[in-house]
Amino acid sequence: MTQTIALAGKGGTGKTTVAACLIRYLLEERGGSVLAIDADPAMNLPLVLGLEVEQTIGDIREEMLQLVQSSGALAGSMPGGLSKQEYLDYQVQMALVEGKRVDLLAMGRPEGPGCYCAANQMLRLIIDRLGTHYDYVVIDNEAGMEHLSRRTTRDVDVLLLVTDPTQRGIAAAKEMARMIPGLHIRVGRVYLIVNRARDGLPPPLAEAVARSGLELIGTIPEDPAMAEFEIGGRPLIQLPPETAVYQAVRDIAQKVLVG
């Protein structure tokens, strides 16, 4: 049964780093197949996974809108005589970047002017169906939460809210958790992760976490090994297993994943 893990938080908290380490753990220690979804228009997940993206879901959506608005597509048929659903299904399969036991789908740019409701609904169904072919789906989200229900998926087993060690970050995570009931998606368990923590949490931040009502599942320390990889542009998924950041994410993953 597929387990879906989503990461969210305000910008710059290190969600993509956590996602890369989590995917590495799944591949090396769980032995399952992984579908990685980059739902951030900045598209950093391909870089940390060492994969190249040629087409995004945003590209597909824009192309379909143009086709539907043209006279040749008004009757409901697409190029090759395909239905709209068949056309989108084919395009999503073509956009899928295949790696070694991890495949990547990039959501790309946000919606432009025009009505995307029908395309988004069809794309969401395709992505949900695609995810069932994998043991794990890991979604690296942009800042905020609304796109989870609008463009990505309806079901999340584990939501990891990643914050930096700041009062603002914890407040943002608390607000994201508060939004969940209004998103019309099923979210199983919600946990808080504090990234780039120095020697644990100072008392003011520990108090803020307690007031937030969120379950703190772990902290991730600052790791000097990260700088070498970032400067050299090396994929973070290749971090040595003994690095502090990977070990911290590994411990968190062992706590939150079922089976």
C-alpha cells in the first residue's frame, strides 16, 4: 500500500533538503520505489536528486488550455483523436523523469490567467492513480498549503511541517496545520520538524513549540557537510550516510513511517 509523505513550511526552511534525505532513506533502507513530486515552482528537488526535468505539469496544463481554446479542440478531441483525459495521461507519462528506483514529477509554474478547473481535476486524478504504482510518494511543496488540494493530491498519510529555529517559522507551521480542515484533503498524521537547530531548542522556541500544539518529531542540526555539496552543486541525495543531517532525518523517518 502506497504511503504518501508531504513536506510543507514557509520558504527557506530546508524542506527540499529534508525531502532528499527522506527519499535516500526510503531507497536504501526501505527498499521501496519512490515517486518524488516537486510542487514548488522553484524546482529545487531535481537538483538535489541529480535528475533533469524537461517538461512540467504546468507546461502540460498551459498547452492543454491553448488547445481547448483553439477551434480544433472545441469538440472535445485532442491531437491524435485522443480524449482530453487520454491526452493528459499521455503527457504526464512523458513528463515523468525516471531515475534509479525514484521517479520525479515536477508541477512547475503556477496557473496563469484562464480557467484551469477541469484540467486540474483530471491531472489530480492522473497523479493519484500514478502514485498507486509506487511504495512511497514524497511531495515537496512550495510555501503554503492550498495547492495540496488544488493541484497535487487528495490524500496525505504523513504531513511534515518543516520550520527553521525561529518564532515566525513555528507560527507559520501552526497556521498551516490550522488550515488543514478547510483544504478538503485527507491528512493522516501531522508532525513538526525544526531544521538547522543548534544544540537543541532554546527555551523560548521550546515554549513556542509547546504552545503550537504540534507534535515535535525531531530536530535537524546545522551540518557543515552541506556547504560543500551546495557550493559544488552536488546532489544532496549523495550525502555520506554518517552526516548529521542525514542521520537526523533517518531517525525521524523511522518514527513516522508505518511498516
